[in-house]
Amino acid sequence: MNVRDRLVLAGGALVLVALAASLIRPAPADTLGSASPTPQPAPRYLRDGVVGSVATLDPLYAVSAAERDAIALIFSGLTRLGPEGTIVPDLAEGWEGAADGSSYTFRLRPDARWHDGAPVTADDVVFTVRALQHPAFDGPRARQWRGVDVERIDARTVRFRLSTALGAFLHATTQPLVPAHLLGAVPVVERRDSGFGLTPVGAGPFALAEMDGNRIVLVRAEPPAGHGTPAEPRDPLLPPAEPTPSRDGRPRPLLDGLELVLYATSQDLAAAFARGEIDAAGGLPPELAERLAGGSGVRNLRYPRTVLTAAILNLRFDRPAFRDARVRRALLLAIDRRALLRDLLGGAGRVATTPISPASFAYDRTASGDVGHDLKEAARLLTAAGWKRGGSGWLRPGAKEVFAFEVATVEAAANPVANAYAERVVAAWRRLGLRPRLVAYGAAELAERRLIPGRYDAAVIDVNLGLDPDLYPLLASSQAITGGSNVSGYQSAKLDALLEAARGQADPATRRARFTALQKVLAAELPMLPLVFADYRYLVRETLAGPAPREVSSGSDRFWDVLTWRLADGPV
């Protein structure tokens, strides 16, 4: 029994004594019948603004930021993000992994319940994974579950067997689970329209109370009658016990609830925050975030993201222009990446010296081979590679005409920041004397008709490498086939071996050493030109306590420590 429990019991004893005295002593006539229950404080909801709309709250099909934010609060996975890049138990009480990383066995918490009171079981885990693996599944999360076999051992135990041992597998187990008892009879091809996405039942810290086109109201999920009292929340900032902690009872959020307020544009969201209508605003473009961050009573939280902005070059065998590493280095030297960070992000991010974020456990600064900004050295490298400078531009070796090429990117309406990066890159290459031409495409056309089939020269795009950075899909030779993820078409047997080793299962020290070796080769060969990693900005009032930045893969990861958030009457 802790001190607070003792105080509660002592207070209860005093109340009983006082009640007994009042029964013995007659009450005055003018007070008879006037007793009333102690008023309870009205619940306080955090009002969090987000840009986007909601079509579904089914975690297997969600794509918009608003959908992912709500799902992060309504649903839970076997594991969740912890402090300092860790993965900690959530619906699982712990796990055991084979030494070679070929299998993992998870044990579910005995108190894990869906919001309708049904227990969370191994059947739910198996159902979720097999739905993601189903040939008819057309949602966005299937890739990470390829080559994984899932097996029910008993009602609370499930085992995963991996065809290829991956060091990043535990991150996949943060996948939100869905209830088999509600969805098991619905064919996969009918899931999108089943209605579950509008009346979701999760097992996360908050439950859906109300939803319309303007807002999503979530309330603290209380345990169903007869299932005990929730335990006090464990501070997620504390390091987890070894090897994996079990928890007695479901942690109870300190917030009564959240209201996710939906806005059509970033400008609408910024205006609402400026008027004081919401307590927090996430994902604003840099210029709007900077403008609001200077306001009184506002904190500007910056979460390092795993999203790399890079210049991708077409390096297929039938596109020889950029296949000399000296040419690629010259192109990178021409770009002032620190100016990109300063001018386009207001300094809220990091220069990318390799495709691995400086915020990642895998990053090694000494191996990154940072390339500065030097137009003279860039011109020297082009000359050394056999290029010749004419009156109107550079000529490739053996060519009689100036080399002109297209730089593809996404339309400004879809991603204004990425489009602005591309404009800066094109301007930098023109200062070097090259003749690039910027062409903006819709997001789907850029990916499906340009990048994947290899019909482009160069492109400036965003790539999300994940919290455990896996460059294999992006750069491995086996992925350079038509339709593969290696859209640059780069192929190198040396790099393939390092990519394979870095993604494999090993102890943390060995994996870091493998990533160091990989980064040295990436710095030398430059199969892609890394530009910047932008931070995710989260503006909050000073009355909100608790949020602590850590590296995130998406904006919804900001809720990793939401159990400790609380609203105060004044600045905290």
C-alpha cells in the first residue's frame, strides 16, 4: 500500500467517524434534506489541431495524418515506442527472441481488454497479421509482414517465425491490433466498407466517443465492470526493466480525453491556434510554425524525424550520365545544404550527411564523410570525370551537345516544402553551369509513372527510412528490377553485402559497427544525394505538461508518452 492509498483510507475513516456523529446528533430543522453530493470537476479535454480528413479509423487502412493520430490513441500493439529509441511492452507483458533472430515469442498481458470488455488474445494477433498478409489486402502496411509466419501457441501466447532475421522486427510489433471477434467474419475484400472504421473498438488508452467531419472526440478508456481498477501510470521516461517489464493493470492516462480538431489547410490550423481555440498544433509548415512559436505561453517542441529529403539520380545501365561517383559528388558539392536547413526549415532539422539520420542509434558521424559546399571543387570533379564546359553548359564525355536534364519533384500543392527543396537544388546546379529543368508532378504520377518505371533523370523526394533504418529496399541490387523499391537502379555487390549485414539480427554493438561500415561506403559511392532531415514541430500551450520529444517516424508517434500528459491551470 503506498502513501497515497494510506491517505485515502485515513480520509475515509474520518468521513465515517463524522457520519456516525451526525447520526447520533439530531440535525437542525433548517438543514434537514439539504445534503447534496460533492460536485465532481468537469472533465478537461486536450484540444489538438491537425490538418486532414477522416475516411476510416481502421488501423489497417488509415493513410491521413488525422486518421493516424486518432488510431495511435485508440489502438495498441504488442509493443510501443519507449524513451531514447527503445521498444517497450504494450499489450504484451514481454517477449523472448531466439539468439539468431529467427523467431520471437510474445506473452499477452492477462488484463488486456478491448474497449467492449472482450479479452485481447493470441487470436487477435494472428488475425491482424494474416489480414495484412492476405493477397486481397490493399492497405498501406503489408510490406513489413512479408516473410513472417505467425502461430498461436495458446490463448495468451503467440510466436513469429521470420524467413529472414531482421534487426528491425520489434518495430513492426508496434502495429496496432484489431479485434478478431468483431472482424473475423468479414472478408478482407469487404473490410474497407465494413463500418468498423467509423465505429472502431480498440485496446488503447482512449476510446472513441464522437466523430464528425470537424472533430474526433476521445475519452479515457476505463476498464469494463468486473475487470479491476487500472494501475497508476508508469512513467515512460524511466528506463524499462530488463529484459522486458510486465505491468500489473492497464496504465491509466492522466488526461480525461482529447478532441482532435480537423482543419482543411495548414493556414486554418495556424489561425485557430493563434486565436487560442486549440491547445496544440502539429505538423505546421516551417514558416507558420516559426511565426506562432514566438507567441507568449507557447512551447515549440521539435521531434527528429526519420524522413530523408534526397536527390535521387537515375543510375540504371541505360542512363550513364551520373554513374561516375565523381559526378555525383560534384552535384552534392554544388548544393548548400546548411542554407536549405536555415532558409526552408528555420533550422528545425539536421543536415543529412548520409541517408541515416544523425538522431538515429545507427548514425556514425566519423563515417559520414560530410561533403561541404564548394562550387570550384565541384567543377574540378566534373572535369576530372571527363566533362567539358562549353559556353552554354557542360558536355558529357564524348558528347557534342550540352547535357540538359529534367529534375522531377512533387507539386507544391501536395508538398510545398519538398517542392521548395527541388527549386533550390535546380538553382544550385545551374550555378555550377549545368542545365537542369524542374518539372513538378502529382504524387501518384511521380511515383507510379516516373520513379518506379525509371522514366526520369533526377528527382528530389522524401523517403521515410523508419526508426530502425533499413536501406536494403532502397539500394539493394535485387530491388532494382522494374517495379522494385530501388528506383535509382543502383547496383553494387559490395554495397549489397553491407546492406544485408546491417539489416540482420545481431547484438546492438555489432549492428552499430555494421552500420558504420555501411555509411563509409555510402559516403564514398553516393548512390543517392542526402540533403536534410526535417524535424516534426509540435506547438503546445504552456498549460500542457508531459510531451517529451524523441525520434519519430510520423507525427502520430508524438503520442508515445501520452499517458503522462496532463493539463494544468497555469504554465508548467
